[in-house]
Amino acid sequence: MVFSSLNFLFVFLPVVLLAHAVAPKRWKNPVLLVGSLWFYAWGEPVYVVLMALSIGYNYFTGLQIAGRKRSYRRKRALVAGVAVNLAVLGFFKYYGFAVDTLNGLLGLRLAKRTLALPIGISFYTFQALSYVIDVYRGKVKPQRSLVDFAVYITMFPQLVAGPIVQYADIEKQLNDRGVSLQKFGQGAERLVQGLAKKVLLANNLGALHAAVQAMAGRSVLTAWLGAIAYAMQIYLDFSGYSDMAIGMGKMLGFTFLENFDYPYLSKSVTEFWRRWHISLSSWFRDYVYIPLGGNRVGRGRHVLNLLIVWMLTGLWHGASWNFVLWGLYYGALLILEKYALEKALEKLPGWAARLYTLLLVLVGWVIFSNTDFARLGAELGGLVGVGASGFADAAFLYHLRSNLPLLLIAGIACTPALRTRLVKGMFDRPVLSAGITLLLFLASTAYLVYGSYNPFLYFRF
Amino acid sequence: MLRGYQKMPNNTKEAKALPAAEGALGRWKRWFSVKDHRYTAARLALMLALALFALAMLRQDRARDLDFAAVSARMAAETAGQDVAAQDANGFQSRFGISPEGVGDWLYYASDAVMDVTELLVARGEPAQLDRLQAAVEDHLAAQLEGFRNYGPEQVALLERAILWQRGGCLFYAVSGRADQWERVFLSCLR
């Protein structure tokens, strides 16, 4: 079940919110757990078993690590816990990819089985890993209640598309969270904003991108238009999901950390990654980069650390070589900025630094969106005129004219302008605020009823 | 009574002598009375269950090897000479409005000509994924029918005879004068 579906909005969510609201305090977590399992089972009944086993395993791992006194025994329990989590993720997400790669590299003919990817496995495995590692580090106490721990792993607002919630950030809220009418209202508002970003903007940008992709011969400007549409689509789609997750979290009494901070306004690629998918960057920083030594090592080792982290970040996004390339592309850019461009970028005027970042990020999205390397080469070539049907053509003008309002609104939605100026100004007036939220909700619902293009970008995570 | 592993005798002879007197059940009870051991047992059992689950997933019919490369080759031979081209993920997405990434294996042929409605789609995946794909195909088919309703009688005739079904973890969709033939070839691959 995806958030931007009528079943979710009009059946699942009201039922779960109502049940959660009327349940006595000690029953709130069981209610949330049942709701979350229902949510997951809607599309993936079989994989509920996998998630339940994973929850059980990590629950006992946490207890065992905390219960052991000797450090080598604690470490042994941790290593086994991490290994099992990575093995499960590796098997269900990367099995086919590994077989394909081995067959390709070694000329083998290993049989490839098709396994459907359990939705959200990357998110919940990373949450489980953060829990067992933090218990080992003594940063958090082990969760004694299996139900509460299961709620942490399965909580439906962030189960499928994040943000990756670290246990330390939510530990207290699992047992002590307040749900006020004001908080509920703020959450609902955020949910609707996210829904509108996803349904009204991202889906239409996706349709524009798909239309450009379907064109046989493209001009340079058309290729750039497609790339820009995709860049805005992925941001509005992903941040829209995060908004919805944060909003629903608030409606249930939780406070999740922000996952995006207007990344397209960044003045360097390094800054971009401080603003994009913050929960994932933080996870890799805390559990991979710093344990590897971070930047407190020699230059060579630091470069290696960055490349390892970014290769893994790329691979996390999907079992395909283009994601590895995408990760390494960012690793290389970050290394370049750290060791060569940092001072030069500081001297650039703001608009030039932003343009530099945007161009590199757009190229990054082209790598991200093409799993086929021949196609990727053609797409990248198209951006600089290789194989293009000219610099501009009628198709470009047609798509630009037809989608100009959409592109403008989406462009504004990628900046804080709406939130800080328009929305803040208007939302100081509660009646107007409620009216706009209702309007956005009705428009999004109408689009869901009549529109058929509602892609789900995060299935491969 | 010994309540913890740490309190067990360190002397090997002594340690061996005690269990022998207790019997296997007693030894097991004593071992299990240590909390850490219970956690170990639970983790091992769950690890085993995870492995069995993974194995079960591999052995299920829907994950069993249908030689998709062979299916692709057969269907490619069948579509050769027709005015259709193998479509990539973008072509798939632009027509069906959903990304094919979650579908497992798939092949999709379609004509690039605007007035040609010929299509062939074969996909293999989880029932839920195929249900979603089937819904998308039905939407696409309805939109095609609507689009050609008033000025493309030949296209409408082909679209109305479209074949679309789902069985055994596979989905088949064809719009063509040769749709029946393609269906027969695909069914022969399934057997």
C-alpha cells in the first residue's frame, strides 16, 4: 500500500488513527503494531514473516549484547547480529545482481532465481542495525518490550520510504508521547502538503519525464528538460513521502527528524548531501564513515573511506551497477571538493555555486535513472549534443509550453519560498490555512481518482 | 542450585561429572536457565527460521526458473518481421505509467508508430506486483480504446480482441493480429 492511494487515505489511515486515538495509553503501541503489519501485509503478505523474524532476531540480539559483561563477548554478539542483518538484506536485495555479475565476469551459468524485493527492507534493516550497534555502544538501553521494539521497526509512516529513524531518536517517544489536537492538526497539514507534492507535482513531472524519454530523437534542450523534470520529480516525490511520514508521525504523537532541507539550493555537492536524504547520510556517517576512521586519518585513507561509503550509498539505492557508479560519482565529487575546490567554491557568487551544484546533481540523476549503460551513455551524450537532433526543436517548445505552469510551481516548491513567505503569511490565519489544506487535499484526491499515473519510486529500496 | 553459567565448576572433570548425574534433560534445563543461553537459543532458532524462509522463497513455484532468456528468444523470433521494437524500462513506463523495476522479469514489444497499437508484454513476478501491473495494463488498454474510438476502427478492433491474463506468476498481454499465435508460443514455454 502506498500513501498516495485512495485505500490508504480513506480506509487504512482513518481506521488506524481512530483506533490509536481511542486506545488507552498501554494499548497504543499494540494498536500501532497491528496497523503497521496490516499496512505491510496489504501488498506483501508473505514478507510479513520475514519482517517478524528479523524483528525477533534483532530484539534478542539487543538483549544479549546488553546482558553480556565482557567486551569480546558483546562484540561477538554484535558481529553475528550485523552479519545476519546484512545477509538477509544481501540475499533478498542483491542475490540476482550478484548472480548476474558473477555470470558476466566469470562466464558462469549460475541459475538466477527471481525474488521479489521485500518492500522497505533497506529501511527496516538499517533501523535494526542502528539499534543493535547503539546498544553495543551503550548509547541506548535494550528495549525489553517486544511490542515496542516491533513498533520501532514496523511503524507504517516510515516503513516503506523512510526517513530512517535511529532508535536513539525515538526511544523515549515509544512509551511517552503526547498527541494533542494541535499536534494532530500540524501533522495533518504536513501530510496533505506531502501528498500534494507527490500527487499534483511529482506525478505530473514524472509524466513529462516519461514523455521525453519516449521520444526517439531529442534535441539538447529537450534532453535537459527531461533531466530537470526528473530531478524535480524525484525531489518532490521523495520529500513528499517524507513530509507524509513526518506528518503521520505527528498525528500519532511522534516527532521524526527532517529528511530534506531544500537540497537544490546547495552551493556545493558536499552541502547537497547535508540537505538530501539526511537520515541516510547520517546513518552512513554514524555507522560506516566514522567507524572507518572518518577524516581523522591520512589523506589516502580518507579518500578510500569516502569511496567505500559512497559506493555503499549507491548500492543501497538499488541492485544495479549504475547505482554503484552514481555513488562513486558523488564520492569523487566530494573528494574533489574537499581537496581541491573548497576554497574556490567559497569565493564563487551564490548563484554560480548553486548553478555548479545543480548541473552536477542533474548529471547524477541521469546516472541514477538509467540502469542500462548503453542508454545511460546516450542520455549523457544527449545533454551535450552527441546524437541529438539539434539544439532545440518543436518538441522542446511544445513540452515547455504545455508544462510551463507545472515547472514554475514545481521550481518554487523546491525552494523554501512557499513555506517561508506564502504559506507562513497565510497560515498565520487558521481559517485560511485550513481552507488551503482542504483544497490541496481535494485536488490531490481528485487527481488520484481520475489520474492513472502514480508511480512509486522507492520499491527498490 | 546453580543459576548462572559463571557459577558452573571450572574443573573439567567436575563439570563433566555433574551433567552425567543429571541426565540430558537436566543438563539442558541447567543450560537454559542462564539468560544469555536463552538469548543464544532464540537467536539461533530465528536465524534458522530466516534461512528456511529464504530457502522456501527460492523453492516456491513463482521463483522457480522459467528460462526467461529462452522465453525472450522465442518471443523475439515470433515478433521478428512485425513492426514492433523491444522497449526498455522507459518505454514500458511511458506506456503503462508504472515502472517495471518491481516486476521481476519482463519483455515488452511495441510499435513506435503512433497509429499502430501492436503490443506484446510478458512479465513474471509476485502476485501483488502482477496485480498492480495488470491494473496499469487495463488502464492503458482503456485509454487506447478511448483514444481510437472515433477514428481508428482497425485499431479498435485489435484492442477489443486484446489478450490479457495472469497465471502461475506470469502476466501475458498482447494486441495484434497475431496475438493468438503469440499466446500459444508463450503457453508452450510455460509447460
